[in-house]
Amino acid sequence: MILKNNLSKILFITVISSFFLACSLTKRVSNEERLLMENEIVVNNKKEKSETVTQLLYQQPNSNLLGYRLRLQMYNMAKVNPDSSYQAWLDKHRKTERFLTKLLSAKQVDRLGTSFFVSGLGKTLKELGEAPVIFNQERTNKSVIRLKNHYFNQGYFNTKVSYELDSIKPKKISALYKVDTGKAYVYDSIAVMVQSTELDSLYKTNRRASIIKKGAQYNAAKLDEERDRITSFFRNNGAYDFQKTYINYVMDTLKQNHTADIYLNIDNKSIKQGDTLTTEPFKLYKISRVNIFTSNTSAETQVITDSIAYKDLNIYSKGPLSYKPKVLRNAVFIDKDTYFSDIRRLITSRSLSNLKVFNYPTIEYIPDPADSLGKSLIANITLNPRKRITFNPSIDVSHSNIQDFGIEGSIGFMFRNLFKGAEILDVSFRGNIGSSASRYRSVQNTFFDILEYGADVKLTFPRFVFFSNQIDKIIDRTSFPNTSLSLGFFNQQNIGLDKQNLTGIYNYSWSYKRRNTISFDVFNLQFVRNMNPGNYFNVYRSSYNRLNEIAQTTNTNPDYLDQNGNLNIANSGADLFMFDVLSGNTNANEEDIRTILSIAERKLRLTENNLILASNIVYTYSNRFNIKDQDFFTFRTKLESAGSLLNLLAKSNNKVNTSNKNTILDVAYSQYIKGEVDFVKYIDLGNQNVLALRAFAGIAVPFGNSDNIPFSRSYFAGGTNDNRAWQSYRLGPGRSGSILDFNEANMKLAFNAEYRFNVSGPWNLALFADAGNIWNALDDIEDEEMTFTGLESLKDIALGTGLGIRYDFSFFVVRCDLGFKTYNPANEPGNKWFKEWNLSKTVLNVGINYPF
């Protein structure tokens, strides 16, 4: 059987390979043309492979995947003129044409030539494919000039570039570019001439920050960067009307020692009056007035009915002022009697937008007519208020591994500027009615057997509240501070344990230097109440099946069995059987006793109520410039501690449960400490090729009043954003083989790598490898297959590999990933590698946006 399977795989691969390889690369290349196969660049007798240089060439060979030109082959497979071939086929089969004409019509028969059945496949192959790149002499000459200019801009003024062509193979050609840069020029002297007196004095205060240094190699990009630096410095210190174009360079290379003298000139301001062009020195402007108009109209057309002056800020409104002056003052960083500053304007714009009660504001500067010296500006800030109340209804149809069909709906209300301090109140109601999967269906067989509903309230302040005086001394308002208070309730009546969930969060968040974000939960409260613990074995069928297997080989009390001889769940037969075994009232062997003990402990853990009061802090750093940036990294770390405050309260009432655990409101509270580190790195390989890497590590350690971690705070593995070769909760812990229905643990390692590349237009492909697992560590689980015992447990890390297809809608990405179990630690030795690498064991994942 194994031989037959291998032969079928080999035959399948052979047929597919033959199909693609049978199509010649030069199928669409005429005898007078040459297909460009390769570009090679040699710089100073060394092969140059950097993308910065190779992408300078005007002609690039057809793209390839691991050396195979897939897109070119797809293009070659498409028919050139499918409609003409269709007409020729009709001319050859007149009887068929007459039959089709009678069946349809002559017009419809002609239209078939442009239909998908005739030309659709060819059109699709052409769109996904890539036309052959035909060698062009003119473009080669342009490439030579571009290479020469590139090295010239780096200081190699005597660069020589030549090329050689290799056209020995029929219809194919390769190009070799040889670059001899010569010796680079360096700066010998740097002279600066500033025409405007005020700018000259300002420049001298910051001259040491210059990017251009004596003895450094000439670099055109650095010279331009210095122009940007000077422009930014001037415009942030009063030079309101200064532009980059007023800075120019003059270079002298007449010396014979490969040195250059640089003259940096900063001209006066140019003024055009009619046909006459004059110049005058630049001035440094100060802000004389700061005005805010809160009704989305300009100063000229505004009907002012209310105004107030608050800390050098003039606030105007149409009708009664709707905002507290202090809130607007805290969001404005343009101050009276300070110099004009671009950065202050930018921060003010971001700060006002961050209030989330205004759309993007307009900030204008006009000369102050009251200043006879003409060195003062009036700053006018026009705000565009958003709607005070927003209504957000939604409805959706859902499907999951426990729900065949569901209808989800929500109603949300957003109230902006609730107390005139830019506060935002979010109130939402949500619900779901659905039908559970057949394996979870109840005996009553009711179609809609899932009911979930809940409500959430969140109040956000654009500042720190409570302890604000102390915090403001540490964190200033440029960090855009926020305080949020939220409360939520959710009720589940489904195939599970029918939970009630109450949550409450008090959070501070702020950012600084744009790339650093901190979120601090002063407290994060969660209370979980299980309403139907007797339904446990109906949900966790794997645990029940194992328990039932043991009961069949043990002297089980007949009263515990149903009419089919299986443990009775409804009448607590399963629970009574476990009690008998653990009490020594049966003839179960030691292995069965250990198994039942594990099942009992897990049942107790998942059916007990949870009370969690935690504090956590999350720090995130990202150097990503914008959403299109594909060369960046993101670092995130989280530290959480739970139970310490509740432990102090519990000691005062001294109440314990039957397990000798301290309780509050008759619920044993959780105590643990949890830490996580998450690192993501994107590497831009050019031509829409990206290598994305991720590493994650997390552990939650119980202590004090807890022997384990609550289910809601534990880790799971598998799923569309994790190890895609396993379904959610189906991997681990360790090498145990996911024996439970929902497998989770308190320690996790995950490593992901994904190579993404463009196929055509919005279509992209990805090759990925996901590694990782979960383990129990430092808790009450003792099974060696589930626990992390040291470095030797790293052999339990599972590996999944696969292929992904993505369609980019610009604002989001739809993806479909096929994951294969490449290394499964749960398998027997010798069967861990590639034994499940087949289509029948493939896991299909569909998701929105990238997994990391």
C-alpha cells in the first residue's frame, strides 16, 4: 500500500512538472528577438547583488520562484487569439455550428468566442502571467547611464561603465555590466554663506549638528538630507516662509587629490511683484494671537455669539461654547509669544484629532496687521466637530467549530463630548442565536440551541483622571494620555457550561515619540460563573470517551450505566464512577487511576467559578513608518499580576472552601504572575517580496491561592493566526496528542516565518513555516507528556509548513492558507516527520489580513 501511494505521488508530480516544463520559455519570442535571462553587475571586480544597485537597470528578467519562471510559463500557456481559434474551429465543424445556431442564435454563437469557456482561461493566464522580457538595446544604454549616475552621486566622479552580451543560446541573452568606480572624492573644506542676518545667527547656534563633515565621502543623498535638516530647523524656530529650495550647493573639484570643496548657500527670500523679482532677508516670526473657531467656519464668515479667553487662547463659537476651555488648551501646543514652529503645528493637529470629537482640524497662519515690523503671526485653528451621537447597528452570519449556523447582531451608540470635556461614552448591546454542530447537539434536537447576549459600557477621557496631579508630573500632555473605564456583561446559553461573564477595566494609555505606546490596566476584573457544570461531559467528549473506556473494563456499579452500557451523564453516573475509582472502591489499575485523576482535576478546573483581579502593563515599540512600510520591526511585552489585592481582602474575612482555598463571595480567586514577549520583523526583499518573521514566548505561573491558571488566561496553539497546520486548541500540550477537546496550558512558544511574493496585481502567494507548542509548567499538572521539564522538551515543538493565497483589497487582505503537519511531536518515534504530509491531513485556514 505504501509503495502504491508513493508511486501515485511520483506520477502526479511528474505529470504536473511535465505540463509546465513542456512549454518553452521562448515560445512567444520571435527569431529576431532575445529573451533576457539574466543581469549580472560586477563592481570593481566583485559581483554586486544588492537590490539598491540591481534595481537601477531598466530591464529586469522575468520573475522566478526558486529558479523557475512560473509567471512566464503561465503567459506562454495562454492562447494568443482564442476567439480566432474558436472561429477556425467553427469553420471546420459546420454541423456543430448549425446545431449551436438553432439551439441558441447566431449572435449568441459569435458571443461564445469571447466567453470564459473559450477565452476566459487564456485571459486569466495572461493576467496572472508575465510577458517575456525582450532585450532592448536602448534600455541597456540607459541602464549604463543610470549606473554611472548612481556611483557619481556617491562621490565616484570618474566612474566607467561598460557591458557585455552573451547570446550563444538560441533566442536567449544575458547581460554583464562592468563598473569601475575609481577613487571616491571626499570633502576638503565646507563653507557656509547665509544671506539673511537672522537666519545666519540661527544657523550658527546649530551648526555642529550638520550631517556634512570634513573628510567624509561625497554623497548627494547626504547633501539633500542636510538641506532637509536645515529647513526643518529654521521652520521650527520662526522661519515661517522658508523653503528647502533656498538652499543650494556649489562644488569645486579642480584639485588633483580627489577632494572637493563644498559651498553651501542659503539665499534671501524671493518676492515677485508683477514682472519684477526682488529679494529681501528672511524674518523670524512670533505668534501674537492663538484663535480657535469651534463651528467649522472660517474667521471671515463665522457668526460669533460666544467667546472666551483662557490662558492666552481665544475661543470662539456659534452659540454657547460646547467644550471646556481647559480641554482645548491642553490639546493646543501653539503658544502666544513663541516662535512659529512646524512641529508644534503638527503636534497640535494630532492632539486635536486624538480627542476623537473633531475631524482633522485646519490650522492657518496670517500676518498680524497690528505689528508694524511685520514679524508677528496670528494662528487660526478651525475645528470640524463630529456628530454628537452615532448609531452603529450590525448583523452577521457566523460559523465556527462548535456552531454550524449563527446569527449575530449588535447595536452600538457613541456619545461624544459627554461632559463637555471631549469624553466619549460607548454603549453597545450584542447577541447571537445559533445552531450547534451535530456532535454537540442536545437530546431535544432543538435547531436553535445557542443563545448569547451581553452589553458593554466604556467611558473614555482624553486625559488622566484620578491621581492626575501625580501622573502629570511624570507624563506630559504631548504623550496624548487617555483614561478609560469599561464594564461588560455577557451571558452564554449553549452547548457548553452556560457561562455568565462580568468584566471591569480601569486603564491608562499614552504614547511618546510616536513609536512607543504604553497601556496600563490599574485593575482588570473578570468574574466567570458556570451555570451548567453538569453538562461538562456532553461538551468535552474526549474526556468522557476515555472515562467510558475505563468503565467498560472495571467493576463499575451498574447504576452508573445507561441502557446501552455506557456511563450515564444526566444522572451523574460519570461523576460517581470517578469518585469510586479515586476512593479505591474499584479494581482499576494504577494507570487508569492516574488517567481518571487527571480527568477529574481538569473537570474541577473548568467547571469552577473564576474571580480574577489583575493589573498589567503592556509596552509596544514599532519603527513602522506607515501601513505601506514593509521593512520594520515591532516589539511588544506584557507583565500581569493577579490576586495580590484580593489576597489581602481574603485574609481579613478568613473564608476557605472545601479545597482549603481562600474565597471572596464564596469564589476562590486566582493568583498568578504572567509575562509575554512578542517580536515581529518584516524584511523588504524588493519587487513586492517580503520575509515576515515572528517570535513569541509567554508563561503564567500560579502561586498562593491557585494551583493553575484560569482557562480564560491560558494559552492555546493552532489556528489561522498561529500554527496553521493544526486547528485551534488541537495542538499540545507537549507531545500528549491533544487528547482533550480544548487543549490549553500556561506556557507557550511560537515561531513563524512567511515569505510573501506577488503573482499578479492584487494576487499574492506565501510560503510559510510555523513552529511552536504549549506546555504545562510550574502548575498542578504532572503528566510528563504535557509538562515542560527543560531544554529536552524543545523536541516537542511542532512544525507546520504550507502555502497561502492572498487577495489584496488595499484596505484589507483576504487570505487562504493550507497547512501541512511536517513534524508532529505527538506521533510515535520514527513517524514524526512528514507522515501527515498529504492532502487528506491538510488544514484549511481562511482569515482577514496577515497572521502577524
